[in-house]
Amino acid sequence: MIDPSTTTIAKQQSYTSWSALSFIAGLYAALVYWWLFLYFSGSVGELQNYLWVILLTIIPIVGGINGLFIAHTWGGWKTVFGKGIMLLSLGLIGWSLGDVIWSFYNIVLKIEVPYPSLADVGFFSIVPFWFIGMIYIAKAGGASFRLRDKGGKFLIILIPMAVFIISYYLFLSGKAVSGDSTLATFFNIAYPLGDMLTASAALSAWILMKKFLGGKMRLPIIILVFGFLFQYLADLSFSYASTNGTYYNADWIDLFYLTAQFVVSCGVALLSPKRVV
């Protein structure tokens, strides 16, 4: 059992988390409304498209900073659960930094689709951060004990196998991953595959953590699963569109990215210790 530092600190953290959650929910709604305007007006390559992408940065960075405070309340790097939340939060912040670099290429360097570029250093950070973070969270929930059961071992073997088969038929066996360079081809494969592995780790955690903290952490984890799946769909679609030259800033793929970062930020916010005190 993992206990927050104190009940008072947990309650204070809850207020902060709900404030952050309310802010990003309001911003998400506003950005979706703006996206609808851009999409139906046929705006492509305009300044307003680039501004929309810049504002997309705010949601993951707010969600990530909020997550760092939540992780600190759980003990930060000193506890397994705290480490998991910390890594999820760093992934959100890393993605937002990647978006800032992407926008610099767009506005300052006048490069419409800088891929691959230095922006991928930030974007790709979510793969190790989120995957390892979910492994820590599953471990905190006692997954290692459940793995002694035949059912637990079966799930851990079955889920990655299913992920590999689905990913292979969706993109590894197709021509959509063939980029203009070796690095582009690598990212076209690594992004969606990493997303699916992260979603699989999260789903495993959700299944194996039925008794962790009275089951109160299953809701945020299943929300994280959906966030990772949105990220997977966005990365897979971007790989295809960028290869075929059909991607543009603030298109429907970016709406998927916006939704993924919003959903993951919500899942992290709901890991607040107030849920269990």
C-alpha cells in the first residue's frame, strides 16, 4: 500500500489537480471549436493554422507540470508509483517541447513539415517515458505478484502478441512507412509501435490492478489507455500522410494529437491521491 504524505497535502493537491483539469478541459473545447472553423473554412498553411498548433502545446505542458506535483505527493522518485506518474508527466512535457520546436520550424524557418527534425527529440520522448511509466505503475499495483498466477502470465504474453500482429498488418507490412530517409522510415515504424506497446502495458496494468488501492485507480488507467490509443492513431496517420505529402498543420491528424494529449493529461490528473484518502 502506498500512502500519500499527509491527508492535508493530498487535499491541497486535489484542488490543484481539479483546477488544472478544468483549465485544460476548457482549452480543449476552445481549440476543438477553433479547429472546426479552420477545417470547414479550408485554411491551409495560414498563420492561424500555426497559431493553433502553438496553443496545442499548452495542454500537455499544464498536464505534465500538474502530474509532477501529483508524483511529488506520492513520494516522487522515492516510490514506485511516484516514479510512474513522474515519467508520464515528463512524457507530456517532452511532447509539448517537441511541438514548440516544430512551431519554430514553421514560423521562423518557414518549413511546413519539419519531419524528421529536432522536434522529434521531444515527440519521441513519450515512447520511453510513457512505456516505462506504465511498467512502474503496474508494478506498484502488485502486478509482479499477479504474474505468479497462470492467468497473469497469460495476459502478459497474449497482449504483446496481439499488439505485434495488429501493428504488423496495419503498418509494418505496408508501404506507408517508407519515408524519404532512413531516419523517417525508423520514426514511421517506431512511433506507432511504441504507442501500441505503451497502450498494451497500460491495459495489462488495468487488468492486473483490480485490488490496488481498492480499485480506485482503475478509472484513470483506462483513461490513459484510450489516450495512448489516440496517440497511436495520430502517429500512424501522420506517418501515412507525411509520406504521401498530404499532411498540413492543424488538419484532422492534429485534432487526434490534441485529443490524445488531453486524455492522457486527464488520466494523470485523476491519479491524484485525494481519490484514496
